[in-house]
Amino acid sequence: MSPLEAEAKKVAMIGGLTSVIGFKAVGVETYIAAVPEDGPAIWESLPLDRYALVLITEPVYRVLLEKVPGFPDLGELPVIMAVPAVSGSLGLARAGIRSRVVKALGSTLE
């Protein structure tokens, strides 16, 4: 294995079955939360050092915000992003992206 392959990071997704199943087909490591309240247990067991990006559906993300102290840690890696579930958006994904743009650019894009 080359050094580049040894350091390659993956993408993970946590959410309901119908929201994550399509991502599995393109190589995303999926973690199925039967109900959003399963999110904290999945999060605590996640090998975060393996991932460059962790996508989390908004219902699970909301529970993680409420139940996991210090979530999300907006350090370097992995990048944690909320995404809308197939059931619809709660607005968390948009707010998260907006805050990342502000952090990166110092202002919002309108």
C-alpha cells in the first residue's frame, strides 16, 4: 500500500435508511439510524479518524446537537455537514453551510 493510499480518508453518512441507501451505492460508508435518537450511539462508535467528511441527515443532526456535548467539533477533519433527509429540510443544512462560508470568506454570499 502506498503512503497516499494509507492516508486516504473516506466519506460516511448517518441517517435513516431511505436517506442513506443511495449513498452506499457510490462508496459512502453508511450508518443507519432507525430513529433519530439512535444518532448519539452511532456517533460515539464512529471511527472519526477514518473520515474526511461525515454527512448527517438533519433529524439525526438535531438530536446530536441536543444530546452530544461539544457536537459538532468544527476542527479540521472530519468535516461534519448536515444534509436534508428525504422527508424534507429542517433548515439545519442551509444554516451550517452558511456558517462555513462566513468562516471561510468572512461574509455571506447573497
